[in-house]
Amino acid sequence: MRIPRRLRHGEEATLVEHLDELRQRLIFSLLALVATTTVAFVFHARLVRWLEAPLPPERRHLLTLAPAEPFLTSFKISVMAGVGLALPILLWQLWSFLAPAFEEHSQRVVAVFVLFATVLLVSGVAFGYFLVLPQALHFLTNYDSHLYSIQIRARDYFSFALLVIAGVGVIFELPVFVLALVRLNVLSTATLRRNRRLGYFLVFVVAVLLPGVDPFTTTLEGLPLVFLYEGTIWLAVLMERRWAEREVAAVEPS
């Protein structure tokens, strides 16, 4: 299937042409998702081992309790991995459909924000996988081990692991969200600095709502949010000054 052509800013198109473009982009995105999920399923054994790695060595004997559970669990992991692999393509198709509504300068700004968001997402996933998940699992799977025969069901474990990794990856997008609000003049850096305590409270509320019901996992998820929030404030201060200087320069006569 041919990749849909991206319209230029200001290029006129009929409603039928827009709908046809949307249909083509949806089909292209679906085909990309099917392809990435298929590739992930071919290598699902490696994905399973990769997700098992954060478990303590003595807890890596996962259980399945239904005839179809091994296949369904592996398929679910493959779908999640397929979505992750196809995400750049899906976002690219979405942006290609919306980009003609923005001026060229705005498109470059959005591209920078997307790159920044991608770096933060990858950092969040790495932080969740290498730090949060192993520490949380060590605490949870050894808690009251003298009282229980601790056995872990594969389906439940992989759901928990994927939610923690994805959740930490999403919360690392906090700087992008705050910077966007500052850029739209919904928030100001003065407001952010003046309401630090409220911001920290909201940060920990978000951490409580994330996967992981125990205090240990919640704390591990909340601490990076605090540092991200504080760093975002100072980054917003810098960017707000730059945006203000550009606006002043734009209105001054040459």
C-alpha cells in the first residue's frame, strides 16, 4: 500500500479528500500494527525472558492455570510490544494528518517537542525497567515469605510489569505537559514556583494512582516525579524568557 501524501500548509482539499486521506492513514497504521505485532510474536520467547529478568531468580518459575493461558499471555505481550514498536509510525500518521493546519514554524516547534517527549519516554521506560520494577518485585515477592508459599501467576505478573514500565514512561512526560501549558499561557512559571507544595502533593497523588498498590513501589514512582517537577519549573523559566524575548523581537520594527 502506498503511503498517503502529506498536504502542505494552506493546500485546499475537499471534505471527501480529507476523509479519503484519513481512511488511508488508518489502514496504513493498522497494517503497521499487524506487522509489528507479528514480529513481536515471532520473538515472544525473548520478550518473556526480558520481562522475567527483573524478578528475583528464585521467583522466575511462573504459573499458568488454564489451557489457553500460555498462548493468550504470550499473545498479549506480543500485542503490547507491537503497539510500542508501531507507536512512532502511528504518531507520524496522526501528525501528518494534522500538520497542514499548522504553519511551518509551528510544525518545527511541535517536532522539537516530539523529539523531547520521545527521549523522556525512553528514559522513563529504562528507569521503570532497571530500577523501579526490580526493587518493587524484590520487596513484594519476599514480603511475609515465612507466612505464605509465594507463587506467581504469569498472566498477573506480566500485566503488573507492563503497567509499571508504561506508567513510569508516561509520568516522565510531565515536563512536556507542563511546558505546553506554559507555552499556551495556561500556566506561568511564577504560579508554578508559588505553588510548589501543591505541586508536590499532586505529584504524589499521581504516584498513588499509578500501578503498584504498596508504599514501596509508590515511593519509587513518586521520587522521580518530584525531581522532574522541580526540573520542569526551571526549564519552564528558561523557555518562558526565551519565548518572551522572541515575541518582543517580533513586534519591534526592523
